[in-house]
Amino acid sequence: MEAPCDDGGVESAVQPGLVPEIDQAELVAQLRGGGVTLVDVLSPESFAANHIPLAINLPVADIPSRAADVVRDRAAPIVVYCGGPT
């Protein structure tokens, strides 16, 4: 399956519907409570232009090589987004 992103399409082995989704209100509540890691997978340029506060930038292509260094709290749920605040 291919997912759109500003870095081009990315391949995913995850079937649609198998990854839980949360809405904006739930994300805001989790961010305020400090119980989630928010990862923006857009390019550094897109991240710099527009991103959700508290998000960590980890472009899709860099996930295999940088995730262990960038995602500090591995016990916290990780929310990934591609597309900036809406």
C-alpha cells in the first residue's frame, strides 16, 4: 500500500484500519497530559514551515536510521502524522 507524503509515496505493510486513529481533541488531551510522543514524518522544510507544537520531526526516509535517537520515550504511545496542523 502506498501512502502520500511530501517526500513522495511511501510503502507500508500495515493494512488500512489496523492502526488505531485518534481525533484532534484526544490528541490535544494526550499532549497536555504528556502521555504521547508526536512524530511529524514530513521533510524538514515542510516541518519548519508548519507543524504541530511539541512534534518531533522524523522524515519517513529517516525512520530506520534515526528513530532510536529521536524517539526518547519508547514506553509512550507514538502518534504519527503527515500534513501539518489542520
